[in-house]
Amino acid sequence: ETGVTQTPRHLVMGMTNKKSLKCEQHLGHNAMYWYKQSAKKPLELMFVYNFKEQTENNSVPSRFSPECPNSSHLFLHLHTLQPEDSALYLCASSQDLGTDQPQHFGDGTRLSIL
Amino acid sequence: QKEVEQNSGPLSVPEGAIASLNCTYSDRGSQSFFWYRQYSGKSPELIMFIYSNGDKEDGRFTAQLNKASQYVSLLIRDSQPSDSATYLCAVKGYGGSQGNLIFGKGTKLSVKP
């Protein structure tokens, strides 16, 4: 039990589908993150939210749309994805954005685009 | 472009030996340094973090930081087969975009029984 729960664990979708990834943290943290992990590449930060407000969009294509209704929940809405978007999508949380605050990760959603 | 470099490995050590994992970073303003362990198909798990120059020990793990050389390492004593995983180095600076974690590609460690 990591304290950060992601659903679904696996998702297969066509390029024209619309789906959403969900993340919930039970750690009482105020900051939440979306990362993309592809083979042979380092984890790529996508979005950062602090107290429900987006503080970072790391030049992510608009086919990825995040939503943070409260400090415990984070969504990633997916629309018209490309095959190169197939990857492991990881959610993380931290107490706040301070430099001394470690991030705790969920188990990820393995996304495959057909 | 801020970068974190790690040898991708695989690093192979016999059971009971010391495994030494190294990481260099490009941004001199980096303030915090984290080591994560990631088993295949699993999420990254925080092992240790270090902020000050020198050594920090936690059980079989020791993190070493040298800010002048922009170098951070992780030593694993008495390595066990269960330590076989990919080890990710991550670096963080001050607030705003500098506060974001920058990850290396990871070093794959294999501990042979």
C-alpha cells in the first residue's frame, strides 16, 4: 500500500477514444504530479498541482488534460492519443513544493494506444 | 537543460558485496537529492534523500553527496538478491520550475546469489 492509488492499472485504447486516469492520495499531501515513463527514457514530469492549482505544465500536448478537483484527487483526461503516448503514467504526491519534500508514487497506469 | 546522468548498467554484484551506484547532475543550484528503487512493473519507491555534503546512513544504505563535484552516490552494503532493481537518482532545486524533480534514466542492479 503506497498511499497513492491509481486506476486503472492497465488501459488499452484506440487513437479516437476518450478515457481518464485517476489518482487518489491518502497521505494528506497538498501537491500532486503526473509523470510519463517510457522505455529507455527518464521519468518526464507532465503536470504539477499545488493546493488544487496547476503550477507547471511541462509543454504537454493538449490531448492530455489534467484536472485536480481537490488536494486528494488528480485526473488525467486522454483524447485522440498517438501510438508514441503508450507508456507508464505515474502519479505522485508530496507534502508541498518545498525542496526537502520527497515525492511518493502510485503504482501507475500502463497505457497502450492501438 | 538540467540533466541527471546515471550509468544504465546492468551493474552485477555477488550476494553480500557492496553495490555502488553513481549519479552526476548538471545544475549547480540543486539542493536536494533522492534515490528511488523501482522493481520491474512497479512504481518508484523512495529509499533515501540527502541535502548536505557528506554521508547519510540508513541501515544497509549510505548516500554520499559532493556538491563541489556535482556527484551523489548510493552504497548498498551486504547486497541481497532482493535488492535487484533499477535505482533512480533524482535532483531538485529551489522553488518554481527549479523545485521540480529531475530524474536520471536509472541504473539496473543485479545481485547474484
